[in-house]
Amino acid sequence: MAAILKACKECNFISEDDTCPRCGGTTTKEWQGYLAILDYTKSEIAERMSIKANGRYALKVR
Ligand SMILES: [Zn+2]
């Protein structure tokens, strides 16, 4: 089975780790919505969410 994906409470970055590999924040399994940013420089959503790197993000983190 695939590992459980978790989202960072600080930056919404999705990973399989207990701490965010990007910002060191706490991650949680309680998240909704999946957003893949392939080119954040061209993404309006990335700009709105202040995303400054490509990757997978959660839309909502509880
Ligand atoms: Zn983070």
C-alpha cells in the first residue's frame, strides 16, 4: 500500500513525513483537496496561496 500522505499545517506542502521537509512545520493527515503545482510562476492558485515552489499541496488543512 502507498504511504499515508500528510499535509503541512504551515505551508500545505504534502509529504509522507511527520515534519514538513520544506519548512519544518507539523504535518497532519486531516487535509482535503489535492493541488499539484507544476510551475508556480504561472499558477494563479499558487500566487493566491503564496506558494513559492513546485510540488503537491493540500487545499485545506485542518
Ligand atoms: Zn511546510
